[in-house]
Amino acid sequence: MTRIPFTFRLLPGNRFTLPLLLSVIENSRWAPFFNLSVTPTSKALLKNHSKHRPGIVAYSFMTTEWPDVWRELRRLKSRLPETIFIAGGPHPTGSPDLSFKTGFHTIFQGEAEETLLQFCDDYLNRPDTVQGHIYIEEKIVDFGSCFPVSNTFDFIPPLEITRGCHYHCSFCQTGRIKKPVYRSIESIQSYFDKLKTRKRIQRCGFICPSGFEYGSKAPGIPEPERIEIILAAAKQAGIRYLEYGIFPSEIRPGTVSQNLIKLIKKYCSNKKITLGAQTGTKRMLYRINRGHSKEAVEQSAAMIREHGMTPVIDFIIGLPGELPEDQLQSLEWIKILNNRYQVRCQMHHFIPLAGTAFEMEPPAVLDSKTVKKLKQLQDAGICTSWWMKGRQMAARIINLRNRANGF
């Protein structure tokens, strides 16, 4: 039997996703029908596929990657007319219409552990049904039975232990699932066992949108004992470098406690803890639906520093509706936090992500005083320059969206 080429396009933003999707197919009854592969470039992708032979190319991508995906797909489709191009991930989930306009034949909305297998079934047995179809995961998937450990792609990412978020911030895609769901302790232990089998116990991290709320039944009420079970089990499994409380398990202000910081110091290797503040004025915290106060940010930073760790705080400049005075107040507060607690700031620029409340909102303009202050903070080593690239990316996305919609 000749296997059908099924290629997953590797992008910077989907390294954590592809091992899971590949594993889903590898462990299914459809695996023998496909020649699975991962390719880091479009040139390598073309080598996997013949112009006159059917095949599948899969993209999983974020809104920030959409302009590059658009351009690449235009070239590939003209070279591979017999290939079906499918897309999932944050951007297709948030904007399936724009994803079809990008040129994809089939779209996946939401979690794909089950719908990807349905697509495989349809492609093999009902091929006429897949083009123009949106595969939507209607129910919450029990993702605890799926692991990001693939035979095709030799990369094991951090383990997703929470899917969704209690909160629904206006700029963020994570809160699409109304209530978070958690991977069980038993499933996490099975993951550690897989790491040991693969001899990959050097390093381990976790994906958790609000790291101190793993297992919490209500917003803002951590359950430290559940977190300690995970961290202790990781060390028992022999994990040498264990990370928690930094990307991709950042901490929400207001959930920090002395006990939880002690757990990080006891079990983990990271010397930093990342907090998501996002903005520094009461008005903007309310506008973006953050649900925490400036005081919560400062109290959390103070506790982290008290234990000899470095607080790293995420901020977003250029949020919709942000006034020049909001921007300057936020930057002045960052300087104060640095003086008091040696805080470091990761400064992002607002990007209108698909499917969010702010998707169609324009970024606020950064006036000359704001830009000057940002560069002063950069030169002092207090904040990063990530906002500069983000501002360019926001403009690219808005221009492409207007073009796609005929504006």
C-alpha cells in the first residue's frame, strides 16, 4: 500500500502543538494510511509532495504568523494542485472565514484531538466532503489521554496541564473555553513515565495559563497541594531542570502566596517568576477585563522579591482605548516597580488577535513621549524592546485583514 504524504508545517509558534497532533494520528487506526512528516521550510515541503499526487499539508498557526502563512500558501497551492491544505490553531479557530480566504481547503476550530481523526476518516472514505468544511469540536475534549510525545517529530514540549482560563481578557484567545479543564495527576505521572522511557528527563515544563490556579475550582483560589503533587512527582521521576511559574506557566497577580513561592524554590530550577500585569492604570485594567488591581501586582512582586527571586512582569503598550496619559503612567509605574523590587518588564505591543473581543479594535497610537520613555527604560535594562516588532506586526495584520475583506 502506498502511503499518502501528510506533512505538518513547522512554524515558530506551533512547536508545542505538533507533537500532540502527530501522536493522535500515530496512535490511531489511520496511521498505516499516511506517511507523516514535519518540515521546517516550504522548500522541504515541496520535496515531500508530488504535483500530480494527492496529499495533505497541515498548518497550525497564530494570528502573528498569518501574513507569512498567507504568502507561503499562495506559492504552494500553485505548485501542488492535488494537495489538500488544512489549518487549525488560534487564528483559524478565531477567524475561519479569513482562513478560507487565505486559501485553505479545510478548517479546524478549537481542540483537534478528535476532529483530526474524523478528518482522516473523511479524507480516506468520503473525500468529497472535506473541502470547504469546518471541523468544530463541540464538546470539551478529555485531553488527559493525549501526550505531546511523537515518533515522527523528536521534540517533547512542555506538558499542557490546563486548557482554557477562568478569565476572559479582551486581548487574549486563551479564555475561549469558558471554564478551564485540567489534566489529571495520573495523566501527568504517565507523561513522566514516557519521558523516562525516552530518556528525556533533563528538562520539563508545563503549559498552564495561570500557573498557580492549576486544579482550582474557582477563580483566584489556588490549591497549592495539587501543584506540589505535580512538582514532587517530577523530581521523583528524576527531572533535572524543572520550570514552573515562567513561560508557559506564568502567574496571575492575586494568586501569589508565600507558600506557593516556597514550592517553586523547593522544587524548581528557575530563579524568576513571571506575572501578567498587562497595563498600569486602573482605567485600562477595567477596560481590558483583567479582573485584578495594581495593588495585587505590587504585592505579588514584593513577595517574589522577598524570597530572593526576580519578578518579571508582562505589559502591553498600545491597547485599544489607551490614552497617552495611560501609557506614561504605566511606564512610570514600571520604573517604580524596578526601584522597589528589581522588577524586569517584558514589553509587548497590542496585536489584534483573531476571535478576541479586541479583534477589530485599532491599537492606540504611541506618542513621542511614550516612545522616548520606552527607549529610556530599554537602555536602562528595565524593559525589553519586543514592543517594536509587535507594533510592526499589528500594522501588517490590520493591512492584510483589510485587504482580505476588500477594504
